[in-house]
Amino acid sequence: MADMTRSPVALLAEEALLGLLLPFWQMVIAAVVFVVVILSVTRLVRRGRSRMGTALLVTAAAIVGLTVLGVLLQT
């Protein structure tokens, strides 16, 4: 028989704690991404109209690429 070093109760407690913390970390990451996007958009707007078109094309390509990778790596 397999030797269980940890009880199932301890495992459930750890999963519950991580389940409570997960939304908090997602909000922190989202806030950091939001701030970076706002800062980069203001810098891009100051640089002018010609850079905006290139930036939009690069951003669209990145979104499509990440979406394709996400779909391909999905389990």
C-alpha cells in the first residue's frame, strides 16, 4: 500500500487557502498590466500618428499569436 505522508485534511486546507488567494493575485497582476498599458498608450500617443498604426498591427499580431498558442497548448 502507498505510504501517505500527508493527511487528506491538510491537502484540502492548502487547496482552500490557495483558492482564496488566487483571485487576489489575479487582481494584482491585472492592475499592473493595466498601469503598464496606460503608460505605454500615453507614450505612443505623444509619438504621433504614424507610430500608432504600426503599434496596432504589432499588438493585433501578438494577440492572435497568444490566442493560437493558448488554443494549441490547452489540455
